[in-house]
Amino acid sequence: MSPTPRSDEFEALQQTISGKLERVGVALRRHTLLEATVRILAALLGLASLSLLFDWWLGLSLVARMLYLLVCVAVMGYLIYRYVYLPLRVSLSPIEIANLIDRSQKVIPQQALAPRVASVLQLPGHLTQSEQSQPMIEQAVQSNYQSLSQYSFHEVIDSRHTRNCLLILLAVILIPVGFGIAAPEAGRLWSQRWFAGSNAPWPRNTRLTVVGLKDGQWIIPRGESAALQVVVEDQEEPTESVWLYLTGEEGNSETITMNRFQEGDFRYEVPPLQLPVQAYAWGGDGESEPFEIVPIDRPRITELKLQATHPRLSEPFVSHFSASDGNVRLLPQSEVLLELTTNVKVREIDVDSEDVSLQWKSTDGKHFQAAWTHEKPVNFRLTLHSAEHEIHSHPRPVSIGVQPDRGPRLSFRYSGVRQRITADATIPFSIIARDDFGIRWVGMDSNLPLAETETKKSQNVTEAALDQVFGNPEAEKKKQAVTKKDYPVYGPADPAVENVIEDEKRVSISELKLSPGAVITFQSHAEDNCYTGVQKTSSRQLVFRVVKPEELFREILLRQQQLRSRLRKARDQAEQLRDQLKLAQSLDQAADWMRQHQLVRRETGQVSHALNASVEEMKLNQLGGEETYQLISQTVLKPLEDLHDREMELQRQSLETLRGDSPEPMEQIHTRQDEILKSMDQILNNMAQWDSFIDVVNQLNAVIKLEQLVKEKTEELKKKQVNSIFDN
């Protein structure tokens, strides 16, 4: 017998039942996923709500939040495993689906679907077995199929349960959305704290704000103390204390009570730091967000270099503005290039100045240049602003003065004579000219602003009488005398390279042919080669009056007589010292003796110096001859110099020993003091003889001069008479 037709029929019945059960299985899986989604999202919402509640209540630290997130991940993993992985892992065959329906419906065994589904799906497979009853199998299959075909498989899934799941899912979605809309700041803060690792605190009645905080960092200069300020805002009672917790990179930590500056203002002086420090502050029921105190290098100028070029300078002037350079001064119209180097990159350089405006150019943020033309003194302060942080340098003052090209400075002096000279005098002049960059020319000149002769009142009576008889032909010569004369000293030099010119000039007054009563002035002049034009400088005027030789001789002799009086007084003091030495019984007064001797010696030296000057004045004014000079030199000047330099020096050394351990014998000191007195007496006698000799010489000179004058007048009168005869 062939089983094929019956098999095809049973196969159709099986496919129909299997199709219905498979559709139930798909719906069941979909419902399982929906229910698992609702469970997971509800659990997630619950965990998020708990995290919000605990975090707001306790202010969880970052570590606690991380641990809580790990717990949440574990719970989510378990839920996914329990309600998603395990249900999806189960294979739902038609018989198993029917069995699930029976268990969900809690039917009695007689009404169970699983046996009937198994009869339809499995009994046709036994038709090929010979020992089985085919009619019974066919009847069982047909009967079970008829009952299954009338069963409502689409009502197995409870629509109310599905609807409830959808409502719960909608609620799970709407609750966080509504919370985000109602409290966006709290939602943002919660998300930042839990997912971005932020430590921003939850708003409390007490709110702490760290002044100057940016991106969780407080930047301070490295190695400098800084004031940390925390502003406290209280909604209820004011906060009385705020604490600061600091943790270093090495793990050491400390808690500091901040100083209450005023209500709501707390400060702490942070000591100089080299490495970053973690910190946060708390007070009342609030705390600040944890922040980092980061010390960085303050911008500063590591090198400040100035380079100036000028037409007068062969090489550029360079200054590094170090402490040893002092004040920097530049010539006007100098082209200045200022270069500075910084330790960190700089965003901007502020120039606080009313004198100059600088435009800085930079290549890498650390090297800057500015150029200008120097016309006047400039003073400015440079402030550097860091390119990476809001920190600036201490102001660096810079002062650049102006070095003017001053005119030449002149020192014009004379020596050896006084302002009263004779007509035959020789005046030694000393000229020193200085300039900053070079002397071009130095010279001197003489002028005769008052070149008339003496009045008749000041003339000698004899000369006046002779002038009335014979006339005065010299008057015409004086009127024709030169009133100005130049004396070249140096230059002109081009280029001018000498900064100092020193020269001595001896001017002979006899060449000017001046008469007594004339006034002559000398003045020196100098020029430089300043780049803006030649600068001229004139010295002070040196004024001299020409007097008669005998008049000047009397003045010098009078001064010498005064010097002789001073020397005589010094001799009396030396005599008193000798008497004290002879009567001395002890050496207790050695210091007084030394002082008296030094006074006598100093007075002697001054007299010697003054006498030498008077003799030099005589020589320069040509008063007397060589015999006169040799006489006073041999009889007065040389003995006086020997007395001061040799005899008195030996006596000083002897008196000095009286205050030592081995004093010189007093007899030897007495003897030397007597010798000093003898020398002084001899010099005084020679000076008295010198005065007598000068008186005689002056009388002889007066007689000779009178005779010479009469002779000259007589010869001139003869010439006039002869000329008048021939003219007639």
C-alpha cells in the first residue's frame, strides 16, 4: 500500500499548525524583548535617580561615582543576561510554544495544547511502521487538527500586558526628558559629574567661588607668593569659617583655615610654589569644585639689547642695559634698534610712555624688535603678557637720555706774574681744550680796550716837565699801536680726532709796545666739528695792567719785606722752642715740641715758596739782571730751601724719636736747634742786605733813566730845529 497521498495531506495539516505556532513564537519573542527593554530602562532610570539623590545629598567623590557606575554596569549586565540573553537563547519549536501556552494558561492536562500539537506533528511519522494502526493514527490526527484549528492562537498574547509595557516605556522616556526640561542646570551638572568626570559641586545654601579660577586651574607665578580669594554666597546664615585642603604631587596634604577678610570674603596667602598642587575649599554646607594651583614662569626679559647708529660714530653703540652700564645716553638723530628676549612666549608688550610709540615685531614669540629715531630723552615701562595664560610681567623701566655734542671746554690760566705787569713782561699761559668728539681749532688773542697813556697827574713830575719843553712823540706811536693780535695754538684739523689739547704759550708784552697805564686782555677760543655745525667756545678774559717797572719793583719789594717779617716771626718761635728744649726736665712735652717745630717749618716753607714766586715774577717782568737774580738765589733762596728740606727735616726726625723707645740725646737736639737759628739769622741778614742793594740799584736806575730821557729829548729837539731850517 502506498503512503504518499496520506503523507501529503498530513504535511499540509502540520504546516498549518506549525505556521500558527511560529507566528505565536515571533509575537512571544517580540513581547519578551519589549518587556526586557522596559525592565532595563526602568532599572536604569531607578539607578540614575538614586545616583542623583545620593550625589546631591552626599556630594560623592569621583572615586565613589566611579564605583557606583561599575555597580550600575553590573546590574545592567545581569538584567540583559536574565531578560534578553536567556529568553533569546531558548529555541521555540511548535510543541515547546504549545507547552508555553499551556503553562501560561494553566490549563488542565485534558485541555492541554501540547499533546494535541504533538499528535498532529509527530503521529504521521509512524504510518510507515507496520505494527502501528493506520486508521487510528489518521483519526487521531484529524481529530486533534479539528480541535486545534478552532483554537484562537492570536489571543494567547495578552494585549493589556503589552499596552502596560508600552505605557511604562513611555513613562521611562518622559521622566528624564521632563526632568531635563524642568531642571536643565541640575541635569547638566549631573551629567558632567557622572560622565565627564567634573567635580563641580551641587548648589547649596552656601556657595563657594574661587576667584580667578579658569578651567579648573588657578595660575600663579612660579616662586612667588599669591593671595587665594574665596567668595562665599550664603542664602541663610553667613559662613564664619572656610577651610582649604591642599594635596601636593608627592602625596603630602594639609588643611588650612582661611583668613576671614570680611563677610563672604576669605583669603589665604599661598607660599611660593614650584610644582602644581591640588586643592578645594569648603565651608557651611557647600564646597568649591576641586581645582589645581599651577605655578608657571612669569614673563620676564632675559636680554635687553640696544643698538644705535649715528653719522658721528664709526661703529654702532651697543648696550645690554645691565646694572653696570648705568644710564644710557645717545646722540640726537641716532637710529635706535631695541631688541628684547623673553623666557616664555609673549602675546603682547605694553609700552607705558608719553615720549615714544614703539611698534614691536616678533618672529617666534620670544624675540622682539622695535626701531625709532632718537630725538629727545625717552622713558618707558615694558610689561609683557604671556601668550598661554593671563599673567603679565613686572614693569621693566627703560630710560634713554640724550647725549648732546657739547661745545669745547676751555681752561685758560696764567702763571708766574700777577695782573700788574711791566711793558717788557713775558706771560706764560696754559691752555687746555676738551671736547666730546674732537677739537678742530684752538687759538688765543689779545685786546687793548684801554690803551691810553697815564694822565699828567699820574706821570712823573720830571717827565711831565720834559714833555712840556720838548713835546711827547710817543703819544702818536701809542695811537698807532695794534689793538688786537691773534696767537694760533692748534689746528685747524680736519678731521678732528684729538679730544684734549694741552699747550703752553709765552707771550712777550714788549712786542705790543705798550706804555704804563695800558690795559690788555687775553682770551682763548676753541672750535669743534659738531655734525650740526661748528661750535665755538671762548674762555674767560684775563686782564693785565701795564705799570712802570719801578712801581712794580716797589710792590714786589714790599711783599718781600712782608715775607721777611714772617720769617723773623718764625725765627722767634724757633728760639722759644730752643729755650723750652734746654729747660725741659722730661719728655712729656715731646708732642708739643713737635707741633711747634712743624708750625715753624711750615711757615718757613711758605716764605720760601712765596720768595721763589716773587723772583720768578721779577724775571718775567725783566726787573733787574742776572746778577740780581743770582744774588738773591745764592744768599736767600738756596739757604732757605736747604733750611726747610734738610736741617728742619733732620730736627723733625730727632723730635719724633722723643716719643719712641730710643730717644735721641737732648744735647744733639739742642745743638741742631741752635744751628737752625743761626741759619735763619743769616738768611734774615741776607734779606736785609738784599733790600739795601735794591734801594741803591733803584736810585741808580732812576738817575740813568732821567739822563737817558734828557738825552733823547735833546736829540729830538735838535732834529726838529734842523728840519725846520731846511724846510724854510
